[in-house]
Amino acid sequence: MLRSIKSGQRKVRILSFKLASGQVSGLDAKKVSVDGSGNIVFKDVFASAPDLAVGTGTSEASGITSPTDGQFLVIGSDTAERY
């Protein structure tokens, strides 16, 4: 009998980057960009708002609004399912 595996940690995505004077650098710098308003935009949108965003600003599924310079660690999921 086959059973599906149900895990709360499926398709977890972690982004780590630095923001300084509107320039993004660091490990995942190519996965994010800065728009004309200075907001951080994720190139691959999360399924829902990230569960954990270390850094300053308001986290959304598509990015971080009103960020200030510093280091960011964003942990989210590519699935909207919750178990």
C-alpha cells in the first residue's frame, strides 16, 4: 500500500542576502531585486508570506517592503498547505 508523505517542511526555501544603499549582495543576491521604491522583490514568489524574515521591513509573499540596510534571512515555503 502506498501512502503519501505529509510533512510541514516540504519545499522549504531559504534566502540569505545583504542590502546596502539599494544594492543587493550575498549568497542569494540573484534571487532578489530592488524596485524603484526601494522595496525588495523576490524573483520566485513564495506560496504565502514567509514564516520567518530576519531583517527590517514587512514581509509579503512577493517581497519585503520598507527595508533598511542590513542582512536578511528569509525562510518560507513553496506550498500553501499546512498540516
